[in-house]
Amino acid sequence: YYANLPNQEPIAAIGITALQATQSNPNCGTSGEGCPPPCDPNELSGWKNEFYQARTVWFEKRSEIKATGDSVEIATLRSQINAARSAMDLNAGKIIRNYALDSTGVQQDSVLIWQERLYAYETDLRLARHYLFQGSLTAYDSWIASIPQRVELEEWQAVELTDFAALFETLRPYRENGIALNRLPASVLDSLAWWAADCDEPGAIAREIMRRNGRDETPVCAGAEARTKNMNRPDPAVKINRIAPAWATPNPSRDYLILNVADTSAPVAFTLSAPDGRVLAQRILLSTEQMPIDQLPNGLYFCHFAGAGGWKYAQKIIILH
């Protein structure tokens, strides 16, 4: 740790010896990467100003590109968007490295705060992972629902995000009851093994949780193959809930939802709702139906099914036009 910094000195505890750092962080200080933390306040302020200026341009050009149909203008705007994005990433990287020693929350500007300000899929997903392991369920629900609206997801990212949400739903009951992730029953670990076979973010999380529970899993794909494999795999909700009497596909969805009904002997009540609880559509299903969703904006939504005998099933879907 670095001495004489407010709220930075570690609290003494039995079995822990605090040693003041005598060398700078080896990950900082190289050309283009800023300075060894803590950085000069004036220099840090300059990076922040450049970040906000670039983000303003990024927002403006993204709005302009949606409003034009001219191919030449689109190419120019795309170049400006990429340049602004690069400037955002460069300056945010310097700032985040400065706060890397912060315990995320001690200072007003922390690593988590600047990850949120980046408006990037990778950092948004990292924040969702943070809330998952921290057990902050309310923060997680709000954040995961906002990601498709914050960033323009590619299709493989939407699939990965859907997998991520389904993985968390498997873990949610245990987090809600305060059960540690290294104390999970074998049935949950069996479900996690399905994700663990992939090389995406849900796969990495599943493998880590399984490792904490004494089980090792080796992924069967690597690099770009993981995206292709993910795109062609079945809906995770259907895979896990093999006995679900009704479910929605595809996930992510573009212009329509297929509301699948396995048993047509009894009606199924279906409700589509927004993350804030607003009911967007309701219907009674007597068989498998197709429902248009082309009027709904991109985002995360909830499908609720209920049928005779009192069974209920909830599923998260992503709409990505």
C-alpha cells in the first residue's frame, strides 16, 4: 500500500502484516499507460476531461449515424465513432490503473465507477459479475437489464449475456439465502457443468465456482470457436429446465417470440413484462404460438408462464433487432 493516502492504509488484523510499497505498480508507468499510482492530480484531471470530451463525441456521432442513410456519411461517422471510442478506452485505462489500489468504494472515483462510465460491453459484464459474487441482487437485476440499452450488442454478445443471466438464475436461490458459492449441492454443480464446457464469460464463472466446490471442468473450445459454438447451442433455460411445460424461443429474439407449449391438454397463461414490472403483453396459450415483438426496443425482458396444477416458470429473454 502507499502511505499517507486517506482511507488507503490497511486495517491491522491478526495474521496480517501491512507492508508499505517500495516500488511502483509494475503494470503502470510504461509509455502511454499513465504513471505509477497515485498519479499527479492535475494529470489525472486532464485524462478525465479528455475522456468526457471523447464520450460526448461518441454519443453525438452514434445518434447521427442512426439518423442518416447516406453511405459516405455513415463511413465518415463510423471513423469518428471509432476514434472517440479509442480515446475513451485510452484515458479510462489510465484512470482505472490509478485507482487500481483503491478498494472499490473508498474513493468517489473508483475502478467500478469508471468501468460504468466506459459504456463498453466488456466492462458492463464485469460489473454484473462483481454484483453476482458480491451477492448484491437488487444492483445486479437493475444492471443486467440496462446493458442491452447502454451498448450496441453484437449477436454473440447477446447470446453470452443471455447465458450469463440464466447462469445467475441457477445461483440466485443460494445467494438469496446467504449460502456461499463454495457450498453448493451436487445438483447445481451438474447444471453448471453445461456452461463450464464453453470458453465464454459464463463458462469461466461456472468453472471457477465448480473449482471452489472441488470439481474441475475443461472447456472444449477456444477463441472464436466459442462464439460459433455459443450461437448454435440450445436456449440455456430449456436445457436446464428440461421439464418446463412452456418456454420462449429464440433467445435473443429479433422480430418475434415463439411461445412453446409442450402439453396442449390445459391452457397456459403467458405474461411478458419489462424489468420495472410493467406488463407489456398477456395471452392464454392453447398451443405453440408466434408473437410479434418488433415494436419493443432492445433490452432484457421477462417471460412468465403459469398452468394447471399451480406450476410457474419464469425466463429472461433479450430482444435485439
